[in-house]
Amino acid sequence: MVSRRAFLEGTFITLVLIPVVACSSDSSSDSESGASGCDGVGATSSVIEGHSHTVCVASTDLTNPPAAGRTYTTSVAGGHSHTLALTQAELTAVNAGQSVQVTTSSVGHIHEFVLQKSQASAPPSSPGPYG
């Protein structure tokens, strides 16, 4: 027979710790680890006040950038997140393999992101007239 203490400890693990583990495996935790799990261009911000954030710009936004641009929310770090807005022109530039520097919204401080496709995922350049 199980003691009351063993039963309560097992219940605590099942009811409290299992949901915490399950919640930590959602897509937001993937975005906190940088580009892993990102289906487009992922980046990590500058370190300000001892922390940084990550963001993922979806591949569909790069290949078909909305006319109004798109606003993204960063990962949570230090108990907060930021937003950053990219214009249609900036999304197009990133998709073309160019580097775009973006500043986040302020929550007492800002972060800088540099977004650029990796060379492997950048669109191929056309060969020159002799290539």
C-alpha cells in the first residue's frame, strides 16, 4: 500500500511538473534558441542589460512580403518581449540575401537585430554573361 506522503509527492509531480514541461516545448521555446525551428530567417539580438532575444521571420513573409510589412514579437527574456517591424522593402531585401538591421520596440531599452539569409538559403545569383 502506498503511503499518503508518496501518493501526494507523485500527484505533485503529475499535476504540476508535467504541464510545465509540456508548456516549455511549444514553438515559443524554439524561437528562444535562435534559428532552430525557424522556417525562415532566425536571429539573436544584441545583448542589453544582460540578456538577448530571438526572432523568426517566416519564410512565407520573405517570399511574399505583405504590402504593409509585418510586425514580429521576440522571444521572452528577462520577463519581457519586444516587437520589431519590417517593411515590405526590408522583407524583400532579406529574401534577396541582403543584411537588414532592425531596432525593437522599447520596454525601457531596445535591442538591435541583423537579419540575413544564410548563403545556403539565399536565392541563387544569376551567372554573368560568361558563366
